[in-house]
Amino acid sequence: MDLSDLLAIFGPGVSGAVFATGWWFWVDAVVCSSVKVPFVHYLPGIFASLSALMFNSVNKEDIDYSPYAEGEWRLKLWLFIAYVVSFVSLAASVGLLIQDALVESGPSAWAGVAGVLQCVFVLISGLVYWISHSE
């Protein structure tokens, strides 16, 4: 068995475990928070999950890397939008972490750290799955 076979076998399972770990960090932060966590703190993780779903809906074999190909611009645009959403969700989670660290009346800094970890783990899991799944 070579590396591509092992990645095809174990990649989806590893991806699911990393995804679940990311959401586990967030659920732990919400449950252990002494104050109610506002809904805006949930949005980066939701959008990170949505962006992972967006770029996993594209088949790798459908992408043509030729600069003269005209038919794949929709796929490339879709991937671009998915990556923009993913990085914006990561930036939003970092912004909420900074806000949580500076404001004393809001959720603890752990909620901000967990939000960043959630986004990072969800995006890593999406990339692992995109690399490992095959048709």
C-alpha cells in the first residue's frame, strides 16, 4: 500500500475526528462559560463549516489548471469564494478572541480561544477530506 491508498482509507476518518474535535472545543467553551455566549460568537464556526462543505463539493478531477481553459471558471470562482469565506471566518474568530480578552463583561478569553481552535480544526478537517476523498 502506498501513501495515496492509506490516505484514501484513513483520511475521511481522520478528517471527521478533527472536525469533531474542533466543535468539541467550542461546545466546551459554551458550556463552561459563566455568562451567556452571544450568537455572534457562533458565526465563525458555522461559516467555517459551511466553507469546508463548499470546497468539498468540488471534484478535484474537474479542475483544469490550464490558463487557456474557459469551462472551469465557475469551479475556480466557487473555490475562491469558499476560501474567502474560510479565511474571513478565521479572521472573525481572531477578532472575537481579541474582543473577549479586552472586554471584561463578555465571555471569558477561553471562548475566544475555543472559537479560533474550532475554525482552525474545521478548516484543517475540510482540507484533509478534500485531499483524501476520491471518486
